[in-house]
Amino acid sequence: MMEPLILDAVLQDKMWGGTRLHEQFDFELPSDHTGEAWVASGHDHGLTVVNNGRFKGQNLAQLWQSQPTLFENDDVNRSFPLLVKILDAQQNLSVQVHPDDEYAAIHAHELGKTEAWYVLNAEPNAHIFFGHNAQTPEEFAALVDAGRWDELLRTIDVKAGDVFYVPAGTLHALGAGVMVLEVQESSDTTYRVYDFDRRDAKTGELRELHREDAQAVMTIPFVAEHPDIETKTSENIDVTNLVEAEAFNIVKWHVHGNAEMLKAAPYTIVTVIQGEGQLVVDGQTYDLKRGITFILPSDVSNWRFTGDVTMIASTPGKASI
């Protein structure tokens, strides 16, 4: 029997988080400082669990290893390669950088972290920190040591619908008032460069920085990579290519009516970001609303959407297959 894998999100408390993940997606929050919903994860720090069908109760890491044909996975010793999150930044996140696969394997014993953001909401004048102005490692270190953050950091005003590709080595942070859907390699390794002099609520101490590791993995000078975004319209569906990368591919589907689709990847992770509708697989109908995430595994060769619904779909890139 062909069926989607509908996942329960794992909510993560963060000092910079808020309550909008409940207000906009109806997630049950652990606190009023909830910053992340891990909606598709095989990472030990937040394993998402299937809530339907014959695999109900199993988490994504278990399925990746015990049912490899669902993902066309030919190496059960590696981890599920992708992680999808929704982030609610009520305050600025720390200015940070992530390692590439090679550095992370040696120093963190996991994948590196290339990621991409689709901006879901942004308050007026909200911005992100994206890249830096240093031309050499020596200039970078001097600006950091002097605390000349306004000179070092590049900021970009953002709005709903913006897309940013954030390869490993990119200095970055979400700014206050920004909510994004993030697709990334399955990694939780972060090197903080600057944290706005915030103190840990439990210890009262300044949060740890990781400047040596950060500078070791930083891309200097910074060169932004801009995704080539293109929309194609067919019967009752608009398909917008957002990101094509080595680790993952991301598209946006806007369904308006009845839309038939065919499998084009080993598996597809889908998150509903707007509207309501239905997914029909093998004669079974599944209701869709904002916040629901499901995986269309390898044995689902075709499916149909109905309604007026917008989704972000992620598939593994060449490096993740």
C-alpha cells in the first residue's frame, strides 16, 4: 500500500523564540520562548515520528535504517541527510557560521551544515545578517576584536517570499521579527561569533562563543550565491524552483484546484505553509492545513492535490543520495 509518512513536529525552546509557531501553525509549544519546529528530522537532537499508517510510532532515523527502500537508501550506516525546520525569531539569533562536511566530520562527527531559507513572514523593517565585509582573515579578526560589528556585518531587509541560500562558511543570523522555513543538511553544529552580549537565563553567564572554529570555516572574502528562481505553471499548479544545490533541492508548489503529480526524486519532504486542501495517494485522502509536514516515499509514484494550498517541497541533492 502506497501512503505518505505524516510527521509530528518536535518543538525546541530557544532564548530568542516566541509564540508565533502556535499562532500561525497551531503547534503546541513547550514555552513562550519556542524558536524552532523541527518538522522533518532524523537527527538525535529532535527525531520526528510518523503519526499515520503502517509505520505509525516510528521515528525518521529508525525508518531510514529499517526501511531503506522507502528512500532508495543504499547505505543504512549514514544518517538521514536532510532536516527541515520552521524558525520564529522574536529576537536576533546569534551571528554564526556552520562548517562544511569535511570539517564537521573531523571536529563534530556529523555532517556539515549548508542551509537555505524561505521567508514566511517578516515584520516591517525586519532584516537578516548575511555575510561580512572583511577581505582577509586578518581584517576579520581585527574587526571582531574591536567589536566593530556595524562595519563587519552585512544586513539585508527581508519580506515574505524571499529566498536565501546559505552554504557552509557563510556568516549569518536571522534578525528579530523574521520567520523562515529552513532546509538544511542534518547537522546541529553551530559556531557563534557574536551573541549581542546576551546572558544565559539559567547560568547568568555570557553565552559561549566559538571564534577559533568560526574563523577556521569562514568564507573570506564573502561572495553571496543568489538562487535562480523560476516559476512554471501547468494545470492547476504553479511550480517555483527555489534552490538547486549539492545537498538539496527546494521548490514551492501552489495548488489551485486539482493537480496530478508524478515522482521525480527518491523521496520528497513537503510542508504546508498556506491554505487548505487534500492529498490523495492510492485512493486515500489526507487533509492538509498549514503546518503539516509529510514525506512522499519512494514507493509513492503518483499523487493528487486538491484545494487552494501552498507547500514547500524538498528533495535530496546529488550529495545526499
